[in-house]
Amino acid sequence: MKVVLGISNRHVHLTKEHLEILFGKGFELTKVKDLNQPTQFMSSSKVTLKTPKSFIENVRVIGELRDYTQIEISKTDAYKLGLNPPVRDSGDIDNSETITIVGPIGEINTTGCIIADRHIHITSKQKELYGLNTEYVSVLIGGEKGGIISNVHLKVSDPAYYELHLDTDDANAFLLHNGDVLEILGTNNDSQNM
Amino acid sequence: MKVVLGISNRHVHLTKEHLEILFGKGFELTKVKDLNQPTQFMSSSKVTLKTPKSFIENVRVIGELRDYTQIEISKTDAYKLGLNPPVRDSGDIDNSETITIVGPIGEINTTGCIIADRHIHITSKQKELYGLNTEYVSVLIGGEKGGIISNVHLKVSDPAYYELHLDTDDANAFLLHNGDVLEILGTNNDSQNM
């Protein structure tokens, strides 16, 4: 089964409360463009991520607003910032890392910093149709620095736009680009595929 | 077959001529510590890598001097610098990327910038002993962001210190650390392993 890749650069999701602390009372996100996942969009707003060790500027705020604030970074970012965030499914932010987010108006110190797990957005119908009777799959990657990535989470939602999301570390390690078409191998328990 | 990992951060190898342009006539590298590979050492000298787009400071010069200058960076570094270096075996620098190296005394604009291929240093005797009758192997990686890396070059030299070298992109994508023990799966043509 083929799947198209979308590469996730570092970004943040904000609650309404945190958005207003960072950008001012009554501030609303401006859409730059829709993302493939329903209701999600790239906003024009950017923040700085700050820790005692370092900082990273120009980190995009992704809309729509959520009921939790979440900061998704790569392991490379984590080393730069001196953090050790867990690898997590989006929204699973208990005991995640703490970080400071700096906006033009104010700043917040918050938990919610994670490394997003490798995942494929898929509807329950597609999952059944494609015969993916499992929660995790492996994906084959070709090319000079090819290989197989394991523990790719089949993240079911209805609606969903069917695509694979990898972070920039995975993308750069395997020399991948947005829109690359990759092959799902099957379940992690399938020894023929591992 | 197990192999211990050594992670290669960005670094440069220099010719005597280039060393003297960067650091001054008669300059000699000072050893900070021996590296595992025979005759190779971490020197106390650092340079800046510069391109029209950006720069990276504090890049280590690795000794001993060579008869070619080579700059090894990751794909993440390459994006920052606006370069597109080829994935190459060390020393194979024909048609590699051009970059400026800045030292305390002078600077050079030189070819020789590559992304080092994934490789395992091994002696001809070890290669035979371990039954690795091939030029490329795959390596199994466990953990939350595990998988398999392919096209790992068995780089034979006598002497050699047996170890796997990966760049920081591979290490960070797979959450690996120096000294991790990984499993060589076999040849890339062995379908049971892929």
C-alpha cells in the first residue's frame, strides 16, 4: 500500500488562553493556507521557543486552536534546546517537556513539548479497505540512505486526509521530500517485513 | 552480528596547504584525544563553514592531515547552508559541493563537501571471520523510533577499529547514542532481512 509523505517541521498548537497571552487579548490566527488534515491550517503567526540553554525563532503556529497547547520539535531541536521530550501521539502530553513560548506580547512557560510519533492519518473506512488490521506499520524507504521505519502509528480519524507524517530528522536522515510516495510494509509483528 | 555505534558530527579533514592558509604558516594540529580509527584524532582546532546563505561555527578539524580536504556535514546542515552535497564514501569527492572554510588567519573556497555514507570500519580478516561476504549491509535499530538502515558500506582497511559510523541525522531520527550496540542483518539483497 502506497502513502504520500508530508514532512512536519517544528510547530506549536495553542489554546485560546495561551494565544491571547502571547499575541494579545482578542487576537485571532490568520490563515496562510489550509493543511491537508481537515480544519488544520498554517497561520501567519510565529513564536520563539526558549529554554535556559538556547532558543529557536520563527516557529509556526498551526491552527485551529486546541484545548491543549502542544509544541512539536525534532530530536535535533531538543539537543539544541537542552530538552528530552518524549515521543508521543499528538494530544498525549502528560509528563511531556516544559518549554517557554515567546510571542510579541507575552510569554508562557508550559508543558506540552513532545517529539511527534511517526504516523499515518487514515479514516476507519480506509484502514479497513486497505487491510491494515493493526495499530502500527513499517514503511519502506528507497534511495541512497534508504531503509525501513518502524512503529508508524495508524492514526484513525473521520474525516482524515490519508498521508504519512514524519519529522525533519526522519526526513533528512532518509533524504526524503514532501510528496514522496512510500510503501507501507505491514504490521510490526510481521517477520517477513522486518 | 553486533556492532557498536559511533556518531559523526560535522567535521573537516584538511590538507597541509589548506591548514596553513586557515591557521598560518607552520601551524600544526594539537591532539585533544585519539579517535577509535587508527591515526585519527580530534584536534583542538575549529573552523567556520560559510556559504552565501548561512554559516556554521565551531566545526572540528579532525587529524591527521590528508592529501585531500573534505567537509562532512548532515542533510540538516546542508539545508541550513543551502547546499546539496552528494552521499559519498570518504575520499570520493569528485563533483562534491563547494563551500568556504574560515579559519582564524585565512579562508579557502573549496570542493570536498559531502554527506558521508553510512559505513562500518572493518578489517579484511574481520569481514571474512564475521561472514560478511558483501559490500553493503543493513542494520537493525530498536526503540520507539526504530527500523532498519540500508546501504551501510563495509569499509575495509587494515588496520581498522570495528565500528559503525552514522551521521547526526541518522542518529537523531532513530534516537541513537554513541556506544549503542546494533545488529547487522546481512546483505541488502537478502529479502528475509528487508
